[in-house]
Amino acid sequence: MTHRLLPAALVLAALAVFGFAGPAGAISAPAVSTAQSALNGATNDGCLSCHGVRGKTPPVTVGSEQKSTYVDRARYERSRHGKLACTSCHLGFKPGIHDASQTAGWLVTAKLTACGDCHADQFAMYRGSFHGNLVFGHSNGKAPVCADCHTPHDILTPGTVAFRQSERVLCARCHAQAEKTYLNSYHGKAFYLGRLSAAVCPDCHGGHKILPPSSPASTVSYQNIVGTCARCHPGANRNFAGFLVHVDPSSPRSSLWVWSFNILYLILITVVFTFGFVHSGLYIYRGFKDGLYSRRHTG
Ligand code: HEC
Ligand code: HEC
Ligand code: HEC
Ligand code: HEC
Ligand code: HEC
Ligand code: HEC
Ligand code: HEC
């Protein structure tokens, strides 16, 4: 009996997947969060009755930083999380003045893990990354957590123009040197001039599973770099992928070849220009001497 029901069940399941979840899946935010939006009305209004009013709640001190506790309601509601209850991340918070048991360490502990409750895949990748390892393994406050790249309350959808434009500054905040060399590279110049299809940091490094180039699993390791370029440059080979992205011509440690050629180039143009100036100077001097530029001569 169960055997005969199985195909029917499978068909129904397929219908359910393709008929409902399929089209809706791509833009599932409102559907996914109906459970939360039921909470939404009362709770968020409660929180925002204090935090949504500029100046009503005092700033809090996190480490050495002062953080404003104002939350812009309009921006929050327009964001991808607009329908989520505040308490889906601020676990255990109640509207009202918070006692220490609610706030104790929230900004230094739960903010690292709260996102992972709903985004397990990204959390797992991040956890295993160089940044994640610094945060969890070494309590390094300088490495980024989810909200540093995505903001806590104004989450943008990756893939939109606004998010795409933010991708360069995302990393530049902490990696000024890498950004400088990137901006000197072909992609950097093209992206800077508005060509959003050119590669920007996360296209080569990923957003979550960022690892040093020396780690084989890194998207920019010797093992994976060809495949990373090939995502946008079909037919890329080892030779093509050897194109240097982060190269600082003024540093021999960055690339001895590029540095040497840069020095040779500087010597060459100095010699050529010096020769040119001296030559033209002597030529003009001689012209004066011979009266080449005097009126008498024109007749
Ligand atoms: C009656 C006004 C009021 C309401 C309602 C309110 N808060 Fe607060 N909240 C404050 C004040 C004041 C602070 C600042 C310092 C403190 O913790 O005493 C604060 C601080 C915070 C902080 C920073 C915590 C920290 O590390 O010190 C968070 C997060 C927060 N509130 C979230 C919420 C959430 C979520 C809600 C709704 C469930 C909410 N608040 C409702 C008054 C309020
Ligand atoms: C998707 C998770 C998420 C939701 C939903 C969320 N927050 Fe936050 N919130 C965070 C994170 C993460 C931080 C810590 C930001 C940081 O330290 O940079 C934060 C910080 C805060 C702070 C402390 C000051 C600050 O801005 O750093 C307040 C107050 C706050 N949230 C209130 C709210 C209120 C009110 C809502 C609902 C309207 C809300 N939050 C919804 C994740 C969330
Ligand atoms: C209560 C569950 C929940 C929590 C907690 C949560 N999110 Fe989300 N998040 C969602 C839902 C639902 C969406 C809508 C898009 C979807 O279908 O995945 C979303 C969308 C996103 C998107 C946009 C993805 C897209 O395809 O549009 C980003 C980025 C994101 N969340 C980051 C975060 C960060 C960072 C945190 C922690 C500060 C966080 N989320 C915490 C439920 C959650
Ligand atoms: C160093 C910056 C950075 C950090 C930290 C970061 N993200 Fe992202 N995230 C990105 C970028 C860039 C994208 C766009 C897609 C990509 O390149 O992977 C993205 C995309 C996403 C998306 C959309 C779906 C997807 O994978 O494309 C979600 C959801 C998300 N991040 C959640 C998180 C969560 C949860 C954390 C913390 C565990 C986190 N992110 C930490 C940069 C970051
Ligand atoms: C076209 C692909 C590509 C883009 C775009 C790119 N990188 Fe890289 N990145 C690489 C490769 C390949 C390496 C390893 C070889 C090297 O160091 O040049 C690397 C190495 C790095 C390193 C570690 C090596 C070091 O310098 O010590 C950091 C940090 C880095 N990139 C950050 C960035 C940042 C930040 C951006 C954006 C401003 C960016 N990258 C854009 C391909 C890229
Ligand atoms: C909030 C600061 C911060 C942000 C934002 C950030 N990083 Fe980092 N990153 C660090 C710190 C701190 C380290 C460890 C110290 C170091 O090696 O520079 C690190 C290390 C790295 C490494 C390994 C360094 C090595 O020498 O091999 C890479 C690659 C990297 N980051 C790439 C990125 C990319 C790509 C982005 C943007 C998507 C980004 N980072 C965003 C702080 C940040
Ligand atoms: C996100 C997509 C993307 C990735 C990933 C990417 N590129 Fe590109 N690249 C582009 C685009 C788009 C252009 C053309 C930009 C223009 O001309 O406006 C380009 C141009 C170039 C050029 C200039 C000459 C030419 O062929 O047009 C070189 C060289 C190059 N890329 C090398 C690389 C290498 C090496 C990698 C891997 C380390 C890489 N790219 C990864 C998108 C990408």
C-alpha cells in the first residue's frame, strides 16, 4: 500500500517545491518571516518607542567606542530584514529599561552568533575563515563580524547595485594597502570608473570563506586561482591567472621583477628627458648666438 502511495507523495512533494517554494523562494523574505511579523507590530513598536526617537536613549560604551542607540525606523523597515522582530537578534530583550541581565555583554557576545541562528551556511563558512578564526579563536576585536560588513539594521541584498557599490569600501576600511594596489590594477580602475562588472575584492576572495593565499582552500590559492578567474574570464588558464593583482612597484618585496622594471623605467625616462633638455637648451643657445631669432634675419 505504502509503495503505491509513494509516487503520488513524490509528485505532491515536487508540486509543493516547484509550484510554491520555487517562484516564491527567490523573494521569500515576507513569506519566511510571517512568523516574526506576527510578533512585529507590538514588539518592534515597543522597542522603537524609545530607540526610534533621536536623543531619547543614551549612547552605550563598547570597548573604547561610544555607540549611538538610535535606530532609524524607516531605514530598518526598508531593509531586507524590515519584517524581523528586533528580538530575533536581541534575544531576551524586553521593551522597557533593560536590566543588566538583558544587556550583559550583548554587544560583545551574542552579536557574534545571533545571525548564525538563521544563516547557518554563511556562519559556518565565516567561522572557518581567517577572520572568523581571529574573532572566535583569538578574541581579536579588529577582524570583522557579520554586522561590520552587512550593518546591523540596514541590511542590503547582495546583487543589488547599492550593495555592489559598497563592496570595495567593505574591505578597504581595514585593508588600505591591498586597496591601494587593487585601485592601480586593471579591475580597480575599471570598477572605480563605474564598471560594476569588473572584479572587486569579494569576487576573488569571497565574502565569508576568506583565507590567506597560502592556504590551499583559499579562492586565490595556486590550486584555485584559475577557476576563480574563469568565473568571469571563460577559458582562463594558468598563464592568465598569473596576472599580478596586488603589486606595489615601489617595493622590491612585492615583486622583484616589477620593481626592477620600474627602476629601469625611471632611469630610462630620467636619461631621455635630461638628454632632451640639454640638447634643446644647447640648440636654442646656439640659435641666439647665430642670430637665428633676430628680426634682421627674416628679411
Ligand atoms: C523605555 C525605553 C526603552 C525601550 C522600550 C527599549 N529600550 Fe533598549 N535601551 C534603552 C536605554 C535607555 C538604553 C541605554 C543604556 C542602557 O542599557 O541602560 C538601551 C540600550 C539598548 C541596547 C544596547 C545594550 C547594551 O549593550 O547596553 C540594545 C541592544 C537595546 N536597547 C535593544 C532594545 C530592544 C530590542 C528593545 C525592544 C524589545 C528595546 N531596547 C526597548 C531604553 C529602551
Ligand atoms: C538581524 C539582527 C538584528 C535585528 C533584527 C535588530 N538588530 Fe539591533 N543590533 C544588531 C547587532 C548585530 C548590533 C551590534 C552592532 C555593532 O556592534 O556594530 C545591534 C545593535 C543595536 C543597538 C545598540 C546600538 C548600535 O546601533 O550599535 C540597539 C539600540 C539596537 N540594536 C536596537 C534594535 C532595534 C530597536 C531593533 C528593531 C527595530 C533591532 N535592533 C533589530 C542586530 C540586530
Ligand atoms: C530570525 C532570523 C534571522 C536572523 C537572526 C538574521 N537574519 Fe538575515 N535574513 C533573514 C531572512 C528571513 C532574510 C530574507 C532573505 C531570505 O530569504 O533568506 C534575511 C536576509 C539577509 C540578507 C540578504 C540576503 C538576500 O538574499 O537578500 C543578509 C545579508 C542577511 N540576512 C544578513 C544577516 C546578518 C548579518 C544577521 C545578523 C546581524 C542576520 N542576517 C540575522 C532572517 C534572519
Ligand atoms: C568581510 C565581509 C563579510 C562578513 C564578515 C560577512 N559577510 Fe555576508 N556577505 C558578504 C559579501 C561580499 C556577500 C555577497 C556575496 C558573496 O560574495 O559571497 C555576502 C552575502 C551574504 C548573504 C546573502 C547570501 C549569500 O551567501 O550570498 C548572507 C545571508 C550573509 N552574507 C550573511 C552573513 C552572516 C550571517 C555573516 C556572519 C556569520 C556574514 N554574512 C559575514 C560579506 C561579508
Ligand atoms: C582579480 C582578483 C582579486 C581582486 C579583485 C582582489 N584581490 Fe586580493 N588577492 C588576489 C590574489 C590572486 C592574491 C594572492 C597573490 C598576491 O598577493 O598578489 C591576493 C591577496 C590578497 C591579500 C593577502 C596578501 C597580502 O597582500 O599580504 C589581501 C589582504 C587581499 N588580497 C585583499 C584584497 C582587497 C581588500 C581587495 C579589494 C580592495 C582585493 N584583495 C581585491 C586577488 C584579488
Ligand atoms: C573590520 C576590519 C576588517 C574588514 C572589514 C576586513 N578585514 Fe580582512 N583582515 C582583518 C584583520 C585584522 C586581519 C588579520 C591581520 C592581517 O593579516 O592583516 C585580516 C586578514 C585578511 C586576509 C588574510 C591576510 C593575509 O595576510 O593573508 C585576507 C585575504 C583578508 N583579510 C581579506 C579581506 C577581504 C577580501 C575583505 C572584504 C570582503 C576583508 N578582509 C575585510 C580585518 C578586516
Ligand atoms: C567578477 C568577474 C571577474 C573576475 C572574478 C575576474 N575578472 Fe578580470 N575582468 C573582469 C571584467 C568585467 C573585465 C573588463 C573590464 C573593462 O574592460 O571594463 C576584466 C578585465 C581583466 C583584464 C584586462 C584585459 C582583459 O582581458 O580584458 C585582465 C588582465 C584580467 N581581467 C585578469 C583577471 C584575473 C587574472 C583574474 C583572476 C585572478 C580575474 N581577472 C578575475 C571581470 C572579472
